[in-house]
Amino acid sequence: MALIEPEDFRLEKLQELRRLGIDPYGGRFPDTVPLQELVEGFQENEGRTVRAAGRIANLRAMGKASFLDIKDRTGRIQLFFQLDRIGEESFHVHQQLEPGDIVGVEGELTKTRTGEITIFVVTFEVLAKALLSPPEKWHGLRDQEIRYRRRYVDLFTNDEVKALFLKRADIIRAIREFLHARGYVEVETPMMQLIPGGAAARPFATHHNALDTDLYLRIATELHLKRLLVGGMEKVFEIGRVFRNEGISTQHNPEYTLLELYEAYGDYRTMMDLTEGLIAHLARDVCGSLALPFGEAQIDFSPPWPRKGFWELIEEHVGIRRGDAKAIRAKAEQIGLEGALTQDPDWLALHVLDKCVEDRLVGPVFIVDYPKSVCPLARAKPDDPELAERFELIVAGMELANAYTELNDPQEQEVRFRMQVGHEDERERIDRDFLRALACGMPPAGGIGIGIDRLVMALTDRASIREVILFPLLKPQEEPDEKGPTPQ
């Protein structure tokens, strides 16, 4: 039994095309003009012979003539097929076409009596015969689960979805241009690592057979990018996938796109200024406004953004002052955090902030000056050494960015790493080569990680991360007993 069962009437038309000697999966169709260009340039091209290609969106047969709409990446246009114009044999071939098929056409660009811009087809080629029907034209593909699983259908049936991912591409391109203009160099660092570092997260494990070595998919790019600071590359960034073997939610996907950058001789204030400038640029120049909707809220990205202390926010929203470990433990136990009575109170405070404060912040707002014990890679504040020079950027209740004044003292870094792993006999979990790099001398620096997927969510008013990832991870599902993506 075939893995995909073609629909009977489409299979019959496929067989008829082959009987006629027509290849239903044609090859190159050169010299086509994007459909939007044909529509916008109609006055200059009226009456000329043009070539175009696209997917059939709908078809209206009327005896000896028919109208078809085709779509490409830029737009859509109407086609007119007429028996007297293309001949009986070609008209019969055209009768084997259905919505979803891909065709290339050549004909005169003109208007119908109703004023619609149309290509009056003279010749055409079948470029791909679809064996499954697209969703019903008026409703498209609406079931969210099917949309994510069959993004290929979602894209060609829902114009707004395709526009969203084109916007995502524009955002990423604009990020690169912004950073290049400021002297940052884009680099690539390993995705497979012997020791996963740079974040507190569970990695995905794999194995390299030739070396008989266990490896891990990276959870961050931080430690390799800092090695480049040691090497004299003073302004570096990477946009790439990172992998965390953790839960799935509207804000979490196990693999996601991260922008991470470092600037020698800067600090976390440098990173705040850069972040404000970058995101305000994206909002204004890519998305069209510094004030953008998100759900029922309106987010104003106009700099400068508020900067609120970690403990200031906990006191404001939870009523617990800095240093009150008993109250933090009680609150952590109340909201169901495991180990509330035994864990370090600073770590519990971090979870309390996440659970009880961040959701209330529309932002953009920088949360600054975290407890040093929860920031193993950040420099302590000179005037308050129990706090670290770290910030998180919150927009619409989501953490979009995490930044530090980077710790560049190799001996202090080793102490922090040991505290993080918790056991002297787990030395293999400490990246000793990174400590060696720090011992060679790393300049003072600021560094930041920005989650691209959440950033796109915030800039395009999307409540789920699955909406902005082309192929989000989904729970495996047995294929339903059906012949096509039936609309829900």
C-alpha cells in the first residue's frame, strides 16, 4: 500500500495526461515574470505576450472556456483558457487541471470586459500535478494542529502565514545589517560540543561513532564566542540554532534561533543601549511603527526603556524584600516549586520572579542586577558584590534577551563553575579549555543573547512560538486515514 493514496479523480487525470504524452511533472520554465510585477506594470505591458508560472488557486469552467487564478510568491493573476485560441488538443489537456496543480503559461496580458487583469493563454505546460486537493478555497487550512504539521499547505493556502514568515526573514536580515554597520563580525561556532555550557539547561546527547565519543547539541554559543574575544575578534555575533531538551509551550520550542553577541570593552549597559537601538530599528523600519499591538496591549518600543532592579520588582509585585529568605521559601512553596525548603533562596527568588512578576510586565523593561549566585558567567557589581551586572529584557511577559557584563577573571570563573556543578567529582562537566582561554586574558566585555523566535512573536503580534517557527516540534502522530488535508 502506498504511503500516500492519491484521490481517484486526480489519479485519473494524471493517467490521462500521460496517455496524451504529457509529462505531468515538467521541467524548467524560464523567462517568467513575477505575477505582482505583471499586475503593477500592466499599463506598460498591456497587449504584450508574457510568461508566468504558479499554483492554481481556483478554476471556473464554462463550456468552451475557463478562468483560472494562479498564485506565486508575489501575488496572483487570472488566466483565460479558450478553445478557439489554444486548439482542441491543448484545451483537452487543460481540462485535466485542478486547483493545486502548478502550471506555466504564455499569452497576451490584457483585461476582461469586467476590467480584471488577465493573461489570455496561448500555450501552457503542466509543471506539477497535485494528487491531493488543497483546502476549500474560502476557508483555507484553519485547524492549528494540521497547519503546523502541514506547513507546506498552510503557506500556499494562507497568504497571511506566508507574509509572516517573509516578515521574519526581513527581521533577521535587518538584524545582520544593523550589526554589520556597527562593526560586528558574524561567525559560526560548533553545534556539537564535548561539554554543553553557557546556560543552565538540559542538553540533547548524541554519539560520534568514528571517535567513539559522546557529544551534546549546544545549549548556547557563549563560551566559544568568548574564546574569540580572547583571540582578538572584539565584536562578534552568531545567529543560529540552539537545542534544549526541555518542555514545549507557547513560549518554548526545544530547538530555537538565538542571536548571541559580544563586544570587548563594553558592559551590560552597552548591551542595553544596543538592544534598545536594534529592536526600535526593527519595530520602526521593518514593522512600520514604534508602537505595535500585542493581543489587547499596545507596546511602545520608543527608547529609552525603564530599568528596574530584580529585588525592586519582587518587592513591588510580591511584597518580599531582599534578604528575606524565609519569605522567599514560603512563597516558593505556595506556588508549588520543588525543593522550596532546601534550595538556595536566590534561585528560588529567580523562580518567583519568573512565576509571579514577569507575566505582569508589558514592557519593554530591563530587569537589572540579579543575585550573583544565579549568574555564574556574569561580573559582580563593584559597589554591591552580592549582585551581578546582568539584565533580562521583558516584552509582553516574555523574556526576549539575557545579558551580562562578562566575567573575565579565570580563577573566579572556576569557583563559579564548581558551585554550579555542585560536586568536586564532576570535573568533566567544567569546560577547562574555556578556563584556559580566560587565563590567556579576555578583555572586559558585554554580551547578550536574544531569542529570535520570541522577538518575532513580539513584533508581529503572535501569542504562540509555533506560529513563527516554520516547522515546530510536535508530538508524533499516526497519520489519519484520509486522502488529503481536509479543512476543519
